Amino acid sequence: MNRQTYIILSSLTIILSGFLAFMNFSEWYFVKILGLTAEYPFGGEGPTPYYYKTAELYSTVNLIWGTLFLTVFLFTLWAIIKGQKKWTTISFVSTIILLIGLFIHGQIGI
């Protein structure tokens, strides 16, 4: 892998995993910590995924996804600092797999 490809792969992995960790943790924070639930269709109204059944379930699901993406984000930082191209590639693949899993998980129960 040449230097330019490594930089692009590293950057994409950091951006994707960091953004998705931030988004999931922010949802958890808004619902669980701040209790801002008025805008959410909790209770299974309409075509929503199963985890919209309760605010507690929704926040737990977001906390789990946030933790998974944060783990990949931190692992990617470690791999970049150590200069491990192989592990950076594995981090990128892990981020893509998690992203696909997040999309599929969002479709369950609709």
C-alpha cells in the first residue's frame, strides 16, 4: 500500500468511526441523560425499528453502537500512531462492517 492510499484509508476510517461514535453517543446523551424524548416516536407508532419501543431501549442500543464505533476509532488511532498499515486496513474493514450492521439493525422490526 502506497503512502497516499494509506493516508486516505486512515482518514476515512477516523472520520467514519469518529462521526458514528459521536452520533450514537449524542443520541444516548440526549435521550438518557437529558431526557429529551418528545420528538421521538417511542411506543412502536408507525414503521419504526424495534428499539423505539421505549426510551431506555433506544438509549441502550445507541450506547452499544457508540461504544463499538469508539473502539474502532481508538484502535485506528493506535494503528496510525504505531504505523501499522495492516491494522489500519483491518480497522477500515471493521468500520465498514459495523456501518453495514448499523443499517441492517435499523431495518429490523419495520
